[in-house]
Amino acid sequence: RSPWCNFVVPFYWSVLVSKHELTALMGLKGPVLFVDKACIHQEDEFLKKAGIQALPAFVGISRRMIAVISTRYFQQLWTMFELCTFLAVHPTCRLHVQPTFLTAFAIQG
């Protein structure tokens, strides 16, 4: 294994994880992305509840919402709460609904 791996891999991940904080320290602003599936704990019920309770704050400062939906999307109460909260404070033109089977094409294209 190359000795560069001992430096490059940790450096890459530290920059990736702290990019938002670094750009803020330099006075730069860029887009912020909130991915609820990644930002709300999916296993620990206490942490999940805290994340769901914070949804109105995240949704309130959002400019747009992309809902990647599947048949399961409308069966989960917290995803409906997120969607309804967004539509309560934003016009519908700021909501983009994307079926899961088209998402890979949208991201690549």
C-alpha cells in the first residue's frame, strides 16, 4: 500500500466533511443540501424523533425541495410531514417531485 494513502484518503474525507465550514470561514457561500434520509437517524428512535422535530427549521430555510418518491414515500408519516410543511411555507413551483426510477438519470444527466 502506498504511503500516500495514509495522507490523501484522510485529507480527502476531512475536506469533504468540513467543506461547508471551511467555505463559511472564508466568507464564501454556496448551496447547502439537506438529505433527510442521511441527516435523520433511521435506527435510533430518540435521534429519529429529534430529527423529525427539527424538520420545520430545515424546511423553513430551504429555497427548493426535491422529493424523490417511491411507493413507500406516501406510507411514512414523517415524509408526509416534511412535504406538507414545505408546501405550507413555499409555493408549489419550488417543489420538484422525482420518481426513484428516474433519479439516476437526472443525477447523471
